[in-house]
Amino acid sequence: MSGTASSFAAQLTAWQSRTERELARRLPSPDHSPQRLHAAMRYAVLGGGKRVRPVLTYATGTALGLPLESLDGAACAVEFIHAYSLAHDDLPAMDDDDLRRGQPTCHKAFDEATAILAGDALQVLAFEGLAKDPTLPKDPAIRLRLIEILSHCSGTQGMAGGQALDLAAEGRDASLAEVTQMHIWKTGALIRASVTMAAACVPALSPKLAADLEKFADAIGLAFQIQDDLLDIEGDPKLLGKKVGADEALAKPTYPAVAGMDAARVRVRELHTEALSHLQDLGPRAQPLRDVSEWLVFRRQ
């Protein structure tokens, strides 16, 4: 492993460890009533994972010169939304998955009703954190902007809307444009929120740099999902912590299913190059984001 790669691996581990600690601090104790619901919330959030979204928040903040402690609230909020979406997506009414990160899904470990309530409570906890978390900037305008970003990226023009498109597309042919839109909303929106919330914590950030960071996030979000589609076909279940072939079993029109495997691989690399092109104005300060982009796009799990 090269020195640069080794340095990023250490940085990534530090960000992921910080994420685990801060998430655990903000989740309600399973010793407090309602105990079963609190236990399910902790199970849904603390079951491992790459922590892609908090890592992007920390990487963006690092590139912009923000102290990590000022980003903890935003990093946890976006991960709570992601965890809630997974608890709901895994339900029989949606993707009907039994495994998540190598462990039984929330509704399998508890029950369907508790998994639904855990997701509901995690969503509320995310926005409560943006309103009250003491680590975030005190400026009410920044707090409001953070709530605006995360709510929009979680809603019908974001993650929830993308999931609705995904469900509606099962079992039918879809165009590449439709699949791309689904990916941009379902996965890309929270990726964008992870970056743009960190940027919103810098009051004097130039509009051009803010726009460039959003374009970076959009490119890497789409690349991340296309790579996920590829791994569902050719990935190692032991590395992924879940079954492969789930998209095909549900007759989902994924990017490689519509465009072909080779075209999907090419598109991932194009998007990676595009993402990096939007970081030029940051110069050397953008290295954390360049490293994260490389990690996400060329991952095998």
C-alpha cells in the first residue's frame, strides 16, 4: 500500500470510528422506555456499514477547514435518515430483504411493526438533531438551511421519491433516463445532502464553490449507485454482507441491466472524472474528497 493510500485508509478509519461514537451518543438508551423501540433503533443504526454519508460530510468539512466537532450533528443526521430508509426498504412491502450488513434485517431481528416505528423515530431524531445539536453552528439561518437541505433530499424529489420510482419500475422495461433519475433521487440525494450540509456550515462560502461541491456530489452519487448495481451482479456476498442478484430477482431495471455491463463500468469512470473536475478551485485542499471519490467508485463491497 502506498503512503498516500495508507494515509487515506487511516483517515477513513478515523472518520468511521468517529461516526460510530457520535451515533451511539445520540441514540436513546435501550434501558429507557420504550425499551424495545430504542433497542431496534440502535440495532438499525449501529449494525456496521461503510458510513459513506458521514464520511463525505467529514471529508467536505475537512477540505473547507472546518473542525470535525462542528460537523458531528450533520453527519449523524444524514446517517439517521439513511438508516431509517434501510429499515423501511428491507420490509416485505418493499424489497423484502432478510440480511443487511451480514446481519438479520431490523424487521427480522424484531418485527415489522417495530421496524416501521424505529424508522419513523430515526427520521424524527435526525431533524431534532439539526435543530438542537450543540455541535452545529449557532446561527439560526444555518440551522434552518441544514433542515431545508436534508428534508428536501429525503422527500419526494429525493430519497423517498426515488424509492417510489424504484417500486413502480419493478417488472417493467424502463429507459436509461428513467433509471438515471431513479438513482439520482434514491441514492444520489442523500449523497448530495452529505456534502452540501457541510458546505452550508461555512457562512462565507462562495456561491461558485458551493455549486461546484454540489455538482461533485451529484456525479459521485450516481457513480456510487451504478457501482452498487454492478456489485449486485458480480460482487462477493461475503464482502457485501447481503445476497447478490436481488435486483434481478425483483426484476428491477438497473443501470447495467438497461445499458449493459461494459457501458455501466465506463459510465462509473466518466462520472468519477467529472466529479474530480468540480474540485479544481479547491486545489490541494480537495484531496480528502478526491480520496473518498476513488474509494466509493472503485470499491468491491
